[in-house]
Amino acid sequence: MNESIDQFILHLATERGLSDNYQLSTRSSLELFAQWAAENKGVSAWSEVEPGHIGEFLGWRKRGGAAAATIKLHAVALRIFFRHLLQRRQLSKDPAEFLGVPKIERFLPEVLSAPEVERLLDAAGGRTPLELRDRAIVELLYASGLRVSELCGARLENLDLENGFVRVTGKGNKQRLVPVGARAREAVDHYLRTGRPELVGKKSGGEIFLSVRGRRLTNQRIWQLLSALGRRAGLEKSVHPHMLRHSFATHLLEGGADLRVIQEMLGHADISTTQIYTHVDSRQLHKAHRRFHPRARTEAVTGGTSPEEHPCNRANSE
């Protein structure tokens, strides 16, 4: 059974070009199921798996406190794995053929306002090499909507500040060109001319952003420094790299950018992933409606603020 898992993961890597994280997640799900099936159902081959076994396994995970998103990952991994075995005639029937993928509640992403981004940048400073680096990181994450892994892997040879573009490698090793705004270009240029040369060491590579020891920054280190900057800026929100990515997309949409354009810049394979930002935008619309429309609040009905006294109508009458 483990040999079949190894072959499937190799297929995901070489033929489908899926990311290392996806491969690890899928392997973890399949190995966990194989172990559970062997211990609880006496299964020693994939051909012995029955549809009921899969349902019991997912129920076991749910009772054990696994999140809905984790259970969905298990279900998807098992579906594509058994389909793969069936296509290669290693199975005569697919035990996951009628397995439904559980729906999970989608939470709207938390974003920073433009003033909060400014406070974050002010907290970064801009004098020492590390301050120049951190400021450039915040500017680039917010200006281009990069994933943290894309930022860490961004290289000098893929950066075109003159034309305002950076080429990054996203999920599935797919490359894309992302625009870099004027403020971010200035910050990155200042860091490259003044800050980065002070961080370069004997073992430095071609990555744009370097650690204090001259090595490539890790995802975890970016999370740590943004969290520290958020506290230094006095922000109540827990700042992380993806929050800047969310802010980038939300502010573009609020400014009138087309959803397809945002999808391209974010590197989303499916437009449905990008559509969550339309819900964020509609939330802002509802807040504005409740705040300013005289008939949107209960006070207008129960004797609070009258339509004539409402700020919106006072402004119109003036």
C-alpha cells in the first residue's frame, strides 16, 4: 500500500507539477487512512477498501477534533488517489466514487486599511540595512500581493524595477509576472543600493531579501518580522503576510479593478478563489449603506435620528 502511495506522489510531482506542500498534505492523508484501515478493518491492500471504510475514517477524524478543512483535504486526497488507481487498472472499482466532499465555512479574510499599512511602514523605519529590508518587504507584499513563499524565492535576475515587474514562482511551480508599484520600486531600489550590500555574505545567493547572516529568508521569519512590526505599529490586528495579500486584492477591487485582472496578479488558477474578495467588497458596501442611508438603521423607524437630521440628508440639503 505504501508503494502505491509513493508512486502516486511521484505522479503528482512529475506529471502534474503540483507543489511540495500539496504532495506532503496528500501523502499524510493517504498514509493516515492506510494505517487506520489496517488497524481497524484488517485492510492489507487497496483493493480491499470498501466505501463504508472511507466514511468511517472521516467520521473518526471528525470525532477526534479534526477541522472541517482537514477532513475535506482527506476526502479530496482519497478521491483522486482511488481514481488514479482505477485509471491505471490497479483497481476494478472505485470505493470513493460516490464520496462527497464536505463543504467548509469560508471566512472573510481580515485586511488592513490604507492608514494601517502606512503605520506598518512607519514602524519599519528606514535607516539600518534591516530596516530598509523590512520596509521593502512590506511595500512589495502590499504592492504586488505576493505569497510569502514567492517573496522569499524572488531573485534579483527576475526583478525589473525600470519597467516595474517581478517574475515569481507560485503554486505548482507556475511562473507569472507581477507589477510593482512606484512606492514599492523606490523602497526595493533603496534597499538594494544601500541595505542589501551590507547583508551579503560568502554564502549569499541571488535572492532579493537576505537574512542578517546573508542567507535566504524563510517563510517563518517573514511571519515573525511582520507580527513584530504590527505590534510596534500599535495595530490590534495580528499582522501576517497573507493579510497584506488580502489587503492588496481588496483595495484593488474597491478601486474598480476587474476581478479577472486581480486573479491574474494573485496567480489563482480558479476565479472562484478570487471571488471571495467580492464578498469583502460587498461587506464594505453594506457598512457604508447602514451608516449613511436614512432608512437602513432602526433609529430612523424607532424615533432615533430622523431623515432630516441624518448627516447624509443634511449634506444634500446644504
